[in-house]
Amino acid sequence: MRLIVHVDGGSRGNPGPAAAGAVISTPDGDVVERLGERIGIATNNVAEYQGLLLGVRRAAALGATEVEVVNDSELVAKQVNGVYKVKHPDMKPLHAEALAALSAFERWKVRSVPRAQNAEADAMVNAALDAA
């Protein structure tokens, strides 16, 4: 089963209160699940990775064998795809965790889009932050 996983992460302050969000849908656009959770104090980049992990883990739990991860972080997308090296020591464990989570799928793809095309996942991040 193939799922599209829109993910996002954000912090209010850098670092600051942070959250991760994901919207999981079928290739036809039917939303399967919306998720948002606070992750404590974190930087924006850490929150972006946490959003990816949240969405990918849930897609696996739903039985996906293939995922297309869509985010608005070019940095995370290029690091996961091996285009950019991960230089920051705090990011290396998250990068490794993301690759491990993705390796559970038969096929996976991670791509970045402009923020406006990822509005639903962004809304989940803000809803989680506002709920505090």
C-alpha cells in the first residue's frame, strides 16, 4: 500500500516550544489521518526531522509498504536523499533515525515543496503548539 505523508515541524523561537505534524493520505488524496504533537523545546530543524519521523512511523503502523514524504524543508529533504552532508552533531542521530525508519519500506521518496503546498501539515504543527 502506498501512502503520501505530508510532514512539518516548527518552533516558536529557535530553539523554542516546538511541534511536529503529519497528514497521511492515499495517492487519490483521501486523508487517512492527521497528527500533531508537541515535542518540547527544539530548533526548527530538529522539529522538521521529528515531523518526518512522526509521519513515517504512523504510515508504517498503518501498513504502508511505500511512502512519498512531502515536506517544506529543503535541508531535511536533501540530507535524507544524500545530496547534503549532515554536519551538525545534534542532527546526525535524527538523520540516522530517519533513514532507519524509511528503510522499513519497499520504496520511499522524500521531496520538498513550497510552504504553501504543505499547509495542512503546517496547520497540525500550529494546532499542537496552540493547544498548550
